[in-house]
Amino acid sequence: MADQPSTQEPAEGATEPEPSPDTAPRPFADADPEPSVQPFGVTVEPTGNAEVDALLERLADADDLPTEGHIEVYEDVHRGLRDTLTALDSRPGPPGPNQRHEDRS
């Protein structure tokens, strides 16, 4: 009989040997536990509205925060922009082009 490679399966209940801590793969071994914060470098053009410009400048605060802190900044800016837009709707002024005038004949 010719020598053939062994095709035996491991015995039932046998387990793979555990790798030693020195040889075990370490996928994040080189990862920095506290990655440095890198700013996006996004610039924002002034809008000419002081309130809006101040809110947009607040977005730069996210550059100094870890990712988990960004949501607070984004929600704050979003709330401010929404309030600014809502205030535009409540200001008195001439009717817009799509508003109907009830006193037309």
C-alpha cells in the first residue's frame, strides 16, 4: 500500500490548542486607545445673518471633541437654526407671494 496523506478527522471531543498569549493575533495591538482628534478642516462661508453665522461657527467645536461628543454640538446647532427659521415665519411683514389676500374683489 502506498503512503497517502492522513485524512483522519480529530477525535470527538478534541479541541484546537489555545494559542499562547505571545503568539495570539492582536488585531488592535497597534491601535491608539485614545486616537488623536483630527479636524475636518471644513470652512463655512458667512451668510450675513449674525445668528446663523454664530451657529455655524459652533460646528467647529466638534473638531475638538471625540466622535461621541459631536451629536451634542450638531443637535445644538440644528435647534438654533430651526428656531431662527421659525422666527422668520412669525415676524410681521407684507404677505408673501403665495399668501391669499381676503380683501380682493
